[in-house]
Amino acid sequence: MSWKDRLKAKLGKKNLPTSSPTAAPPTSITSHARAVPDPATSPSSLPARLWNRAYDQAKTSNPSTVDAYEKILSIRLSEQDAGTSGLPQSADLASQQNEIAQDADQRRMQMQQLVQNGLHRTEKDTKVKQGMEGSLQAALAVKEVVDKAIQASPEAAVAWVGVCFALEILMNPLTQASSNREGIAYVVSRMDWYWNLSGMLLDENMSEGHPPGLRDELANIVTELYTKLLLYQMKSVCYYHRTRLSVFARDLIKLDNWDGELSDIQTAEAKVQEDSAHIGSAIREQTKQQERMQETSADNKCRADLRLTDPRDDKKRIEETKGGLLKDAYRWVLDNPDFRQWRDGPQNQLL
């Protein structure tokens, strides 16, 4: 099965449309670095927080790759303001200033603009490249997923910018190595699962009462996977624009080990699945222990309620407050000859 067929199969698109509704062109931001974030749309969801953490980890672990990637994004932001499309032939990343904000909220706004710009570009390209049926339908399938995701969660932009660039790669297959193209198809086809992964495993409401250490451990594992995914996307984008990179930059970024990079992602996926199973088992066992403790506590309370007073103390208290028993009320029975004969006779053993 080709990468295009596998991509369509993974996305569950058997009969894909040949066109999609026209997206409104993105509005321009006059000063990206000084954009004022909207608190109402600040990234507050768990997936958004983990993706932003992964992005920052990527910058720390592989600064040369992220810097080159952000310079490419900066050119796209500039062309958006200028009303142009496509990296100009004269674009030189070595002299390009990095316009991507360091503040997470400002960066998110820039990423949202880049996603909208990328979706709009894909819409235009599909009208030009009608002859590339397989690549076209695969790209449209991805566009549909991205479009819905970004509408539902604007804070998702940091995770989807690389996917928008991947649409260009899917529609221009001759520009990429086959191993990289296969990896892009794999990663892109699973992006929806990646995005929802943290929500499924780390739902804060479901995790109430469980030790935060378990959730933190799993969050770190998911973030590590997200970091690898982002770096793979970033390196793919840099490879797509490799002619703009200096020889020194290409050596730093190492744009040739696509099989190894994809294998690292799959290993990280397996680790998430394995560790989530172990942690899930630990959480279930802890839940059972908590239930047993609650049952034991309830049983102890019930028994305590039944033993609020000692019957012997009650007897003594009644005797003291009521003046004791009236001997004349029972003595005549005990002194009765018939009672004594019955009590002392052999027949009383039957009782």
C-alpha cells in the first residue's frame, strides 16, 4: 500500500471530496512580536499545555532546528503581511530575523495565523493541482482534520502549524526523500490521535483523588512523544526548504536520518501505551484500596453506633437511679416449694 493510500486509510476517508469549502483568507497582524494575547483564548486545556511544553523542550534540546524552523515561519508571517505567497527565491535564512515571539500567548496567536494562512494556501493549491489525485485527496483529508481541530481548539495551533507545512510536502512529493515522505504520512495520519492522547490519559476530572505523581509521570512521557513529533515536523519543513539553509546549518540539523527519527517516534508511542497501561493498573489498584478503606471505615462506624453504651453500665445506672430491684416482686417465686422442686429436680436438665 502506498503512503497516500495508507494516509487516506488511517484518516478513514474512503470517498474524499475533490474540493472543500473555501476558507477565508487570514487577516494580517501588523506586529507579530508585539501581539497582545486574548485571555479568553489563552491555552488552558491540558493538550495545549503539553504541546507548548513540548515546543519549549524542543527549543532547549535542539535549538538549531527550532531556530531555522522559526525563521521559515517568520518569512511566512512577513509574506502574509505583504500579501505574497511562497518563500521568495532570495530568502536567506542566515540573514532572516526570527520574528516568532518567545511568550507562549503571543506565539500561539502567530501560530494561529500561520495555520489559517496554510489552510488557505492549501485551498488555492488544490485548485491548481487537480491532476495529482492521490496527493490531492490525501492533502484534503489532512486539511479537513486540521480545520476542525483549530476551530474546536484555537490553542491547538502550535501542534498543527507543522502539519500545514506537511500539506505542501504531500502535494509536492518530488521535493522530499521517500523515507521522509513515508514518515510525514505516518505522523500526519495520527495527529488527531496524538492531540487527544493527553486528554484520554490525563483527564483531570477522572484523576481526582489519585496521587499527582502518577499523572505527572505520564504527562512527562506524553510530552516527550510530542517533542519528538514536533522536531520531526520541524526537520521535515527545514528539509523542504533545504536550499535556503547554509551547509553549516544543514550539518547541524542532520536532515538525513528519517527512518531513525520515525523509529524514535514509534518507540515513544509504544512507551506511552506501555506506561499508561502500568499506571492505569496502579490507579485501579489504588482505587480498590480506597474503596476497601471506605468500606472498613463505614463498618467500624456502624459497629461503633451499635455499641454506644455498655449494657452492664446501663443496668448499674438504672439500679442506681431507680433504687434497685423490688425483692418482694420476685422473692415469692424463688421461695415457692414447687419452683424449688422443679429447679433442683432431674427434669430441669432438659432445659
